[in-house]
Amino acid sequence: MSVKDSLFERSESKCELCTATNALDVYEIPPTSDGSAEQSILVCDTCKNEIENLGDLDVKHWRCLNDSMWSQVPAVQVMAWRMLTRLSGEVWARDQLDMLYLEDDVLAWAQSGSSGDAEEQTVKHLDSNGAVLEAGDTVTLIKDLNVKGANFTAKRGTAVRGISLVRDNAKQIEGRVSGQQIVILTEFVKKS
């Protein structure tokens, strides 16, 4: 039986990450896959393109990890961990990552292919006092901010709850003020 046939049987002809049934193909887990079914997963084109895309991810698509992260297949667990780690700026992804338990050898495998993740972890978002900000934190504005394009001023003392971190820029966070999702410079906030 070929690797592709084994994967189709194991996955019941569905993408092992999002359960799509069309345009399925074998994806070998980098960096050291030997091409076997144990080190590969069956994915749809959408998941494959997102995995290989180092830019912005379609966050809504990856909500499927809520289910696939519980797979008993180590290769699926590895990809779920890696994608949740890439999405860790999202509160829901961080929560899922906190719940995900991997055996030590599977976790080592997941971490071995996440060279970009080590880079991301070195990006620290610090408030005006030097406190480390994390996704989901509440911050307070320390200055009145004119919000471009929304024609209002975010007043000093306004609490911004459930912030998101801008993954590749340590000086920016996102939060909702007056019903608008805005980008805020970390130098104008303090952690609550």
C-alpha cells in the first residue's frame, strides 16, 4: 500500500487538519520527514498553502484546529502545535495551545521544525513601563490618541481589554476602543 493510500485510509479521505474532502495531497512534515505515513499528513490545498505561507494566516480557517489538535496521530499533533504556535497572537489559539498536551518526543519533533517560532518568541511587546504584554491582557491608555480614519479620540485612561499582539512588530498591539479595532503603539499604554 502506498503512503498516499495509507493516509487516505487513516484520515477517511479527509484533510487531517480541517476535514475538507477535496484537493487532498500528502504533506511531509519538515524538516526531517522520511516520506513515511507516520511522518506525513493528508491535507487540502488550503491548509497546505497556509502552512507554507510565512505571511499572514487566515485566522478563521484555523479554528478547525479546535478539533484536529485532539488527533491520536503524532504527525497531526505536530502540525496542530506548529500552527497554533504561529497563531499565538490570537487569544483562542493561545488557549488551545495551553490545553494541548504532547508526549515529550512529539513536542521535541514539533519544536524541531519551528525555526521561525524561535524568532517570534524573541519579539517582546513591552508597555511604557517595560512590562511584558501578552495576548488577552488589559491595558490602559496613558495619552489621548487621535484615531486616524475613525474620526474620534481615544481618551487617556481608557481600558483596552483582550489585546492582540502584532506578531512581527514589537511596538504595536491591537485592541477595540469605542467599537473600533485599532492598532496602538505600545509606548502609549500601561499594563493593567
